[in-house]
Amino acid sequence: MKALKIINMVILTITILLYITIYYGLYSQILLGIVQIVSSLILGLNYRKLILLNQKRLKSYWLFVAIYFSGWLLPWGRVLDNSYGIVIAVIGVIFIPMALAIYFQIILMSIKK
């Protein structure tokens, strides 16, 4: 578990720093998302070893990720065509995934092992 914490913290920090350039931050966010999904699956294998609070947090994280990914299946064409389209795109591509990443890091940091 300690390795998961360190790997996630390093990649999260690098992603945040790379957002200075935006372009590289977006690419780094892809790597961060893959690492965090894999890490959450590893935590899922050790689900019974987690305290009840962290089990609930992990379930919430999985629910939020499922909702986020299912949102990509919606037809966003008309929504993105209006004057607020860029704001919605930035929120959906940058802020929501980074909020999920920070929430997952909080879950990892609350695990004692």
C-alpha cells in the first residue's frame, strides 16, 4: 500500500506542475487516471482489509468515476456549441478528473498501512 501512496503522490504532483503548460498537464492527466484506476482496483482486491470508512470512500470513488465516464456517453454537441461550451469542456476535461484524483489521493493517505 505504501508504494501505491508514493506512486500516486508523485504522479499527482507532476501532473499539477505540468499544468503550467496545460498541454503536458493534459497528457500527464491521462497517465494519472490510468494509474489511479489500476490502484483503485488493487485496493479493491484488499477491500476487506480496509476500515469501514475507507471502504465507503472507495465505493464513493468508484461511483464518481463511473458517473464521470458515463457522462462521456452523452451527446454533448449542442451543449458545447453555446457560449459556455469552453467552460463546460474545461470543467469536464480538467477540473473534474483532477478533483477525482485528489479525492483518491485523500483515500490513499487515510490508509494506515
